Amino acid sequence: MKYVSLDIETTGLDTDKCQILEVAMVYDDLDDPKPLDQLACFHTLVTHKRYKGEAYALWLNNRIFERLKNKNYETFKEQLKYGTFECEYTPIDDLAFDMAHWFTFNKIDKVTIAGKNVGSFDMQFIKKLNGYSRIQQYIYYQYLDVGALYFDINKDTKIPSLDGCFLKADIKNTVTHNALEDALDVVTLIRKLKGIDDNIPF
């Protein structure tokens, strides 16, 4: 199975009023697994002319605003190499184009998007991007929530959180709310079920 683990950080939960602050994608092929540090990744902070959101989310993502406050937003777009796109900043109007370019560069034909709450949350923001149709051609309409994979129908009363998945998988880790780290955590959790043991810390 080939899939892309997607994670975003936002200024809040409301898709109509809040904004994307950070996006990460990680491409994985379970039939040809590579070490985590060799997987094709997309990672960028997302810039806006003005920021609006909810107090808790703004506080939670303080590290992002620390990086944004003194930076010139006209930055690196030439860093697409070895399948990895690590761009310090991407203006919101360019985000869909850059994401689609990453799919093209890595010759990703059509994949499932995986993540934690990826269908109900992350993709609801992504679908609102200007130029989303560029991304749409690369992904299936069904999404894979890693929480559902770790749900025990005989014991659980709700889908486990990402931290809950770590406990069930016996992985000593915590959610960092860094989009790239969280996307890689989802890869690790999916691989655990497949019997692929990752001993390479990111």
C-alpha cells in the first residue's frame, strides 16, 4: 500500500474562520519501506497577510509565530530535491501549487491520505485552498484515520487519540504538534501494524 501521511497546524478548529499555519506530508510505500529519514517529505510554514484564530490554538502554535515574527516571507522555493520539499515559508495562495508540485516531482500517481482526524479536520482545511483541484487529482476520496486502526471494538468507547495510539502500540512518544513530526508518527504507527520496525529516530 502506498499512502501519504498528512498533518497540519492551524489557528483554530473553525475551517471558515481559522487558517493553516503549517503543513507536512510524508510518502510511504509499505511494500518497499525505506528508513524514516529517507522518505519523501513536504514541510512548510504557511504565511498570511493577517492572522486570525482561537486563543488556545494560537498559544499552542507559539513556536510558529516565533519563527514568523522577524522573517522576510520572500524565501526558499528551490529546495525541492531528493523528493523532499523543505520550504521555510509558503504564502497561502501558493500552497496548493507547491503541494501538487511535490506529488508530481515524486511521481505519486494516486494515493490514500492518512493521518489522525485527517478526513474530518485536516482535509477540510486543505479542500478550501485556492487551487485545491491541483491536489485532488493525486488522492482518493477515502481517508485513513490511524485512530481507527488502533480502535478495539471490545474495549474502547471512542477512537483513540494519537497519544492513545502510541500507548496501544507500546511506543514511547508524545504528540509534539509539529506537523512533520506528527506526520512521521502516523507513518510509524501504520508500519507497526504491518510489522515494520523503525529504529531510526527522526
